[in-house]
Amino acid sequence: MAIADKVRKMLWGRSGNLCAICRHVLVIEAPPFDVDSVVGEECHIISRQEHGPRSDPTFDKNLIDSYDNLLLLCSVHHKMIDDQWETNTVDVLRKIKINHEKWVSEKLGDKPMKAKIKRMDESIPEYLVRVELGKELFKILYEAHSYGFDNDELNTEDEVEFVGSFFQTLQNYGELSSDFESYDRVRVCFELTSEINKLEHMGFWVFGGIEIQELRGGTYEPSNWKAAIVIVLRATNKSILKKQV
């Protein structure tokens, strides 16, 4: 089953487009000539995965994607509640959901609130390290709250198809990373290594890292926002610094 459109609309509407924990706005306003970024995630209180966070084999599978089993969070706190599931129990999350929706109903109404991500000069990486293993790349994706990709000029349809597909795969894995069980992570890391090797065979190297940005908006103080930066360059690119061994 999947989350029904009606349930999704109810969840976003009653949550006020805000994370139920930090109350940051979940649609980030874009700079000129770009598009807005949706950073909200529809989180399951009781996991759909057999060994997922707060899984319950006695829970009716038909209710997994029901409104009462969903909580709207930012990607930061989605990862937190799933990583720290012993603290964030079913009862705790249900209370958070009820209290947040009550607060939205009483305090916010239709009042617009904006959130923006600001880059900080002191946190922009001076350089990115070459990534040769899927495990290294998955770690970057898992730690991130958003993703930025770039590449050298591409010359053929095959290059466009492969690099574009590679970036889409990274974003998909990053967004799903907190739901992966142990086997899934091993499989994903193996697949990413294979993709990196294929790119190298085509004459490309992969570089990546984390940039700490600042999230402003909502009702709380500004907070750190981790952005994954992944770029694909030709191995012959003169901007690559090669370290002597």
C-alpha cells in the first residue's frame, strides 16, 4: 500500500507545513531562477519494515499508511526518531503528533512562515575528497539533510544518461537511508561501488563531502543543516589536485 492523497493532504494541512518537533517550515524558499525545496518527510510511527523502528507484528498492516500512524517531520528529526527509537517510542510520537496539531490549530491558523537555508562562508569546503567506495559515499548521503550535485560538461547521450541516473540514485538512496535495514545498507554500498567503477571506466572520478549550512525559520533558533555535495569530474580535469604518495 501507499499513502493516499487524502491522507497526505490531511497530514500536511493539520501539521501547518511544519516539523512536529522543531517547527521549521518544510518547504524552503528558493533563490531566484531556482525551485523551492521540499524537506518534509511523512514518517511512520510504527514502521512498515519487519525489523524497522518501533515495528509491531501485531499491528494491522492495513493501517500502516493511515493518518493516525503518520507524523510530519523534517529530514533531521526523521533520522533522529528512527536512530533513537528506544527514546522515541510509539506513545511519545503519538503525543508529539497530537500536541503539535493542537498547537497549529490554536496558534498558527493561516499565518505564513518562511524558512531559508543560508550558506556560511567559513563552512564551505575548500576541496572535496575523491570517493572510490560505495561505503564512503553512503556515509555522506546518510548524514545529509539535502543534496547538491554537479558535473563536468558532458559530451554524449550515454554520458548524460549515466551521470543523470547516478545522481538520481544518490538522492533516492539518501532520502531512504534512514529506513534501510542492515542487509539493505550492505547491498546499497555494493551497488554504489559498482556505479563508481563504471564512471571511472568512462573516464570520470567522483568527489564528495558535507557542507554545514544554516537553516533559518520556524519558531526556533537557527540550526545546522548538512548538505551532501557530490560532483563528477573527468579524470583529466586540471582542477583536480593529485596528492603525492
